[in-house]
Amino acid sequence: MPYSCFFRITGIRLKELSNLQVTGVLLDEGSLRINQGKGRKARLIPIERIAMGKWRRYLLQRGSLDHSYLWVNLDNNPFYLAAFE
């Protein structure tokens, strides 16, 4: 799932998007957990049912890596905030 599409659909903040961790994707609950959002508050963002299959495919393609950042580049290194801007 391209991060730009995800960004528009959820209304997630740019910094939250770049810091999103694999452990924050709660497919069983149908939501994303943002641990340090605005004001350092945790919050949940709902995931639409239509997107669940895309999330599963992305997580399978991403595979297991040495870090827990959700979004990775072609070298499997995490995308940082500057890459999203």
C-alpha cells in the first residue's frame, strides 16, 4: 500500500506516518496505534475493511527486518521524515 494513499485516507500526521511501527498495525482490531502523536498522546486510527487485504500483503512483502519501522525503501532501510516531505 503506497504511503501517500494511506496518508490521505487516514488523516495521519506526517511525523506519525514516518514513525509508525509494525507493532502498531493492529489488523485483528482493525486499527493503527500511534504511540507519540500530537501532544505525545497515544491514539488509535481505524483501518477500513477494504484496506485490510492491502495491509496484509504489504506486511508479507516487507517481511522480517532488523528494525520495526513500517515503511521501508528498496534497501529495506526505514523511511525517515525527510523522505516523506
